[in-house]
Amino acid sequence: MTAVVDLPVARGTADVAPRAVALRLLGPLEIVVDSVEAPLPQRKLRQLLATLLVRPNATVSNEALIRELWGDRPPATALAALRVYVSQLRKFLVRHHLDGRWCTVRTRAPGYQLQVNDGVLDTVCFDRLCALAAKTAEAGLAALASKQYQEALALRRGPALEDLRDSGSLAGTALQYDEAWTTALKRRVDLDLRLGRHLELVGELRRLVAEDPLNEGFCARLVLALHGSGRSGDALACYSRARSLLIEELGIEPGVELRLAHQTVLTDEPAPPGRRVPA
């Protein structure tokens, strides 16, 4: 079994606390008990658990669960098979001392509900840390907000539900989680730009642009970071490459945020520490 670490937590939030148990969706589905992964190898059980976890404490109908497990053409025995899988999931939770204390599968018409204790699910912790960081930023505490966003970002171990994202509605949910992570990353970079950390950001943003060269948000921020580091020539070259790629690959000119970053360099303005680049 693979050793793992406890979820990072937000300072000053009593409702998000370190746990001996963690359920993780920001990466491959992972169940952690006493800092060690508890294996759940059966794919159907993993699909069932993930489908319940993306709607924690809410009732998921039998119909939705069957569609997730078998697609649009389920077998005639699907409902009976679903009940067997639910029973197996309950036994798994009991075997690992999770049932009742940390998370519990309840029968709730017209389906099932997974009740999850506070602070156990990584997506909930991520959302709370991001909300906390947004409030901190609004209060003018940019350095603290950047750190809180970084704590949220550190919860990600890879693409959300990486091992299950080819499965029905879970694929769409996984993309939503990925987009939320990217948005939080851009907001953290904006705060670091505001703090004048241009030089420190260049390497990180170069990597992000290399990984996703058509992401205009990352390109715009790299242009600003290079300009703020005294490398305006490199900033203009970065813009030129991004523009050429957008035209070649998508047949479009750069959008507003990349054009604004370019204009900042052309007018030789200081890289704007207080202006937010749209996320």
C-alpha cells in the first residue's frame, strides 16, 4: 500500500481540520485511512463511490447510479446488481472502520446518500480554502490570500478522477474540478503579480504555457511576469509566439487579456501590480 499525507488545511478555520481519514477526488480516486491508502480495486465499486462522493450528503437516484455504472443500456438485472454493489461498499467502509464515524451509505428514496464528515473530502476542503482566500484577498491581504490559494492548489494530485473520467457524468464533473483548479491557480498568480513577484513567477508560467500553449490566461500572465522582470523583449516575443499559434491552430486573434498584457509592454508601463487579469 502507498503511504500518503494528510490533507493541508486552512489556518484559522476550525471546521477544516487534519483527519486520519481522507477521501480524495482531485487525482485518482483515493481512500486514505491513518495516512495509508485503503485499496478499492473493483471498478464498479470505485464508480459507485465516486458518483456518491461528487454529491456528498445528497441523495443520488438509482436511475443516475445505474446510468453511471452501465451507461444507456443497462442489463435487466441492473437494480439488483446495484444493491449488491452498495452492500459491498458498505462492507468495505465497515472493514476499514469508516462507516458511522467518517462516512455512511444511507438508503434514501429514490436511491442512496453518502453522508461524509466535515473535512474528509478533498473537494470540499478545496472549495473552502478558495472561498477563504477570496475573502482574504478582498480584505487586502494579498500575501496571505496567495498562501491560502497555494494550500488549496496543493490538494491536487493530478487530473480529477483520473482513473474514472471516461465514465459517464463523472467525466463532466472531473472537467469542472480541473477548471476550478486552473481558476484558483490564475488567481494565485494574479496575487503574486500584485505583490511584485514577477521574477519568481517566470519559471512556473513558462512551464504552464509549455503544458498548455493555447491557454491565453497563462500566456498573458507570462508576458506580464517577463515585463515586470525587466525582460520586455522576451515578453514581446512570448506574445508573438502565442499570437502565431492561436492563428495557426484556431484561426483567431488573441483575446482581451492577452492583448492587454501586450499593450502594457508596448507602452512600457510597469507590470500592473493592482490590476487583475481576468481568470
